[in-house]
Amino acid sequence: MRYCNTIKVYHRCGGCGRKRQFINTGRFRVNANGKNVDVWLIYQCIKCKHSWNLTIYERKQPSKIPADEYQKFLENDEVLAYRFGNDMAFLKRNKAEFE
């Protein structure tokens, strides 16, 4: 598995029970819930590999997401993952601490 080099992100790990650095995995999770979808960017603890999903879209109609972007989520596009992983506003919305 390749990791997307992005800003160093820290979060309290549910596996370790301590604040740890998390790495952008370059992968997305897309979950359909009726007519709506949720999209997350997956980060992983460098110590125990516990995952943390950062919200990109929550309960959004797929038709409201640009079709090319939605397809990239489904394909785990690493360039898109890198873009989100370097977006300070996105990280702040997800309460990430970063350097």
C-alpha cells in the first residue's frame, strides 16, 4: 500500500489511546445510505495501524458531487487524496492537529 505524503497530522488514536501521527493512506471510503452517500479519506496510525476516517461529504446526493470527482473517490485516486491531505481547511474541519 502506498501512502500519500502530506502534512503531518496528529489525532488521538482509538487503538493506542494516545495522540499519534496519522498517515494519509491515499484511499477513500464511500458508503451509500439510501439515496445519499458519505465519503471519507482514510488515515492510519503510524504505531498500531488503527484507522481514522476524515469526512469529505456527509449524507450528500451523488448527483450533487461532480461526476469526475465521485469516480476518483471510487477508484482511490492518490492525486485527489494528496490534494485533500494538504487542504488546511479540510483538516481543520475534521479537528486534525497538524504541522
